[in-house]
Amino acid sequence: MAGITGGIHDLGGCPFIFGYGIIGPMQAAAPVPESAGELAGFITKLQAATGARHVDIVAHASGALIANYYLKFLHGGPHVDRAIYLAPVTQGTTLATLVGGLDLLGSPEGLAGILDNATDLLRDNIFTGIAGALDCLVGSRVTRAILNGGVTVPGVVYSVLATRGDQVLTPPGPASFIDDPRVENDYFEDLYPHAGVADHATLPMQPDAAKWVIKQLLSE
């Protein structure tokens, strides 16, 4: 997100980059609730160091799922003005449910059922280190909890930019959009038809995506 952080610097803002869920060489590997707790601590320290009453969150992919968990379940709402998401995990992805929907070891809910079972040895051994990714599945405990009763929390302005070329979050758009009339949900290609092709990984690197983030930060 170098273009985004550079744009915020140019506005006189102070961007901070947060790495979450780190297990060994992997980022975003820890369970989403654990990473959300790390985010809560990071924001508390940031506010203490800067004196800021509120922060804005700019997140990509599973970072948005973590932000949503923080906002909804860890009382993050009073500390945040805007949640600005690029290709976020919201509804959960159906890409991995080609496997997750199978009746694995007699679990009627497939992979999601195994992950929700705290006594299952598969969950505690084979899937250790990729829990963060598995939390992104449709039907996982995390996605179900966030969607239950609505994603948004009062006082936070949400914006979502998805790409039709997303090959990770499927179906592109619906997997990312927040179903709330107060949320701005857009496709990158609709707003910037001449920008070229963007996929899940490259969306944050698009200059026009950086412009979109800055626009959201400046909006009233």
C-alpha cells in the first residue's frame, strides 16, 4: 500500500502500518479473534502516543475481517471514524468451500464444522498456522458471528472497494460488499474503467485505488 501511505503523508496525515496474526514467517495466520485483540492493543498504544481521539482504518482482504471483529466485538467503534476496505473479506469466500462443503470425517458442516469443534484434533494439529485463512471461509464461526445482526457498528463510516477480477474472494463483489444502505460499495472497474485489470492482490497497488482511499478519508 505504498501509494496509499504516500498519499496520506501528502495530506499531512500520519499513517501507521499494522502487521497482525504473525506466526513464524506468516502474517494473518493466527485466528481472527486473536489478531483483532492485537489490533485493539495497537490502536490503544497509537492513541496514547499521538493523543488522537479517533483513528481511520484502511484494510485489505482479511485485514478488514479483523477490523470488523474489533469494531463489533471488542468495542472498537468509539475509537474509529472510518473503516475503508479494499477487497475485504466480509461474507466469506466460496473459493475454499469447494472442499469445505464436503462431509469431512462425518462432519455435516464440512470444514467449518471441524474448525468450530474445540475438541477436534484436526483443528488443533493439521490446521495450526492457517487458522486466520480458515476463518475467512463462508460458514466459519467468525464470518457467521460478524454477519449475524449486521456488520456495521454505529458511528463508523464504512466504504468498500471490490474488484471484478478478484480470484480469491468469490463471488467477486458479493463476497466483499457490506449489506447496509449506509455503506458505499463500489467496483473498482466501474469507478475507474480506464485503469486496467486489478485482481485481489494488486488492487491496493493501483494508483486509482489509492486516490479512492484518499477520497474516503477526506469525505465528510
